[in-house]
Amino acid sequence: MGPARRRIPDASPSPLAGEGEQGGEGLYLPLYEAKMIWHYDHRYGTYAGVASRSSTELPTPTPEDHADPTFLVQPWYWVPAKEVQARLDDWKRGWLLGFRDVTNATNERTAIFSLLPRVGVGHKAPLLTFERQSAPCISALLSNLTSIVFDFVTRQKIGGASLGFFILRQLPVLPPSAYTPEDLGFIVPRVLELVYTAWDIKPFADDVWREAGEDLRAGIRRQWEENAAETGGHIWDPPDWLEAYPEIRLPPSSLGGGGQDTAPAAGSRASSLPPSPPGEGGRDTAPAGPHASSLPPSTPAGGDKDVAAAGSRASSLPPSSPAGGDQGAAPAGPHASSLPPSPLGGEGRGAAAAPGSHVLPSPPSPLGEGGRGAAAAPGSHVLPSPPSPLGGEGRGEGLIPLPPFRWDEGRRAVLRAELDAYYARLYGLTRKQLRYILDPADLTEKELTDILDPWEEVTDPLEPRGYEERCRWSTFPGETFRVLKEKEKRQYGEYRTRRLVLEAWERLAGRR
């Protein structure tokens, strides 16, 4: 078992032992770098087998590795768990949401956002934090930031090689009020299948499940069953290292394995899933995650200028410079900047942020307001003000009773295309405008005359020969996703993303 999967002995102290207690002595967490993440994938790059940091690219784990829900990537640096906790002290979730700072308008994709376990994070992967927004709404935000429409706008806005908060503040992010319960019912289950493919992301799945209404939970369960029926799924078989982490909680009966309390076998439609645990709950501190190691790091966290550890040398960003630059390490905690009110829509209605803080109050829920304990609207998917995910009322309840979704490349491509098409509709685009974003060479000269006019000269843009002819004769001087298009033509013999997104657009047109 590699260092990234070393298990903390049961007798080892938790790095988050509780308020006023000293914990985490001798425990280390991996330091994630920006090149280790991709869309809906926190296991995109690994240092396993890499002998030098001279390369700017990392090997990507195989589909077989991704299909293993216990697989964890190997970092280059390790940082003290107590230092990570010190910077995440005000962030009580068991997961993080970050993005790649270093990017370019000519890359395969420009805006790269991803969920992460609760680990150390280098300064080139800034974090977004939210005070009170629900996990289902964060799912929608992640999908928005990952959509190809959002990426297209980002490519027009970015002028260098950095996607800093200065640029991010200017981008058109849909506010929570833009989503109806039906929208969340479509988006959230698909996002959960894309991100919850490993046990170390279970805290996020728990939060989504806990803060979802009955209808949304039923949709998540159907999504899991569809995945299991098509891919074989995973049985409820938590890895042994999970037992060392009370912060990543499991129903008590599931720890013994087997019996009626286990999740249905792969492909099964049975509903005998592990029950929610009794309301005794865990600590009111945030989880450290299954990555912690009780051994000293093999490489000190301060020996590389390009990667800053989330440890003792990390410094908080000054309020006047949210983009950070290269001035040491960006903090992986309460100082990590979040999106300002303008792109998220409206003024936040939660508690005011501390003076000088980049963490802003969350916008109102799209499904209502109300303080803690307020009843959700009938049929609502999201509780207006969910309880604290790690304490308070409901503590220990609402853990997701489903094992991770099985990673399947084909299904994931279709799901991402469906979300891309859905967001194109949420942004109010026409099919012609979506075709232009995917590939402007697809449009005829007459169609390009007025891009705001929904009229199309092409009856069936999915007809392969017609698309090839239009591209051959196109004289349009610009391009959008050329690198992606050429990569997929080499890999699949076609521009697969374009086809899948337009097919998803047609399916959505049929259900509306």
C-alpha cells in the first residue's frame, strides 16, 4: 500500500481531536496540486511512479484505478494535519471546492473546477468557501462552473495564464435563485454520480443526502440504481482504512459487513440499504479524511518554489489582493476567497462576513428562506437552512446509504453532455448559439450573419457528412475548442463532445 493510502492506527490521535485539545501530532495529509484535479475528478493526476518534479504533467490513473472506489492518488508533498486544520478551522465541511489558477484560453478546457477531500492544497489551486449554502446548491454551482458554456465565456475573458479571483468575479455564474426544484432534480443526481466515485468524497455525498428532500433523495437513489444496472456498481464494502476515521461516518451496522443492512448487490433493485445511524453523531469538528498518514513525509513540504504547503509557511491573502499571485502559499481555509455577491446574484442573507474576510454570506436558497429549523416548502428538494453538517441538530443523521458510483467512461461522457446541454438552456441559448460555442465552423455564412437570430439553415446538425462539409468550406476566422476537437478526433474518430451535447439538447427538447 502506497503512502497515499497509509492507514492511521486506531490508537493514533485524530488531527481534529476537539476544541482545546492538541491533536494531529505526527500525522500528515497529502498536499494536492492543481494538476491533480480535473472536471468532476479529484484523482486526475498522481505522483505514483514519478521520480522528478521536472515534468509539468502527471500521469493520469487508468480507468481501472478510477473504477476502484478505494484508490487514492499519490502526492509529492505531505503537510502536517494540524496545519491544515488551523487554516480550515472555520470551514466545517468534510470536503473542499477548488480550481486551477494556471490555465489558458487555448487549452483543451480553461475553467477547471473540482471537489477535493479535506486535504492540504497548494496556492495554485484556490478554494471557494460558503457560509450557509446547501450542498445540493453547491452541486449545481460546480456543474455551472464546469459547463462548456461557462468555459466558453471564460475563454473570452481570460487574457493571460491565470484564472484569478479578479477574473472569476466578472464571470456569469447563475445565482441559486435561477434553479427550480425540477432543475436541481435533474442536476444534483448526475453531479453526484460524477463526483462520488471514491470513499474519500463520501462527506460531500453525506451532505447532499442530508440536506435533500425526499424527492431529491429518490432521484439520487434512481441514479445509483441506473449506474449499478449498467456498470455492475459497487457493493457496500468500505475499505479498512475508513474505520480509522470517525469523521467519515458509516451506519454502525455496516461496519460488520454483510447482513440485511448492506447496500444492494451490484445491479440489484433491492432497497435494503444501510440505515442511518442513531443521532449520537461524531465530533463537532471537521473531518481529516482517509488520506492522513502517521508516518513522517518522505519529502519536506517546503522544498519546491512552485508548490506551497498548506503548513507553517502558508500565509493568508491580504483583502486587497484576493487573486494572491505567487506570494507564498494560498491558505486552504477561512482565508480562501469565495465568489463575490455579483456573480452569485443578490445580496447574501446569512451572517455578515468578518471585516477583511473574503468569505461572503451565501445568497438566498432558490427554494425559500428561513432560519435554522424552518420547515421546507412542500415538495422542496433542499431544506431552506440545513443543520450544521458536523454538529448541532440532526447530528449523526442523514448519512448517504449508498456506496460510491462506479466510474464508467461512457456514462460519464453522456452525463457531462446532458449537463452541458441543460446549462445551455438555463443560460437561454438557442441551438444555433450552442452549435457556435461548440464549433463555429459548423455554422453556415447565413447563420453567422445574425447569431442572435434563432433561425437555422441547417435542418439536422448531427448529420455527419453535412457537418464535415460545413467545416471544410468554413472561412470563419475564429475557433472555440480546437484542442478538444482535435484530441477527440484522434481518440474517437469524431468530435464526440459536440455530438453528445447536441444529442442531449434534442432529448431535453423532447422532455420540455
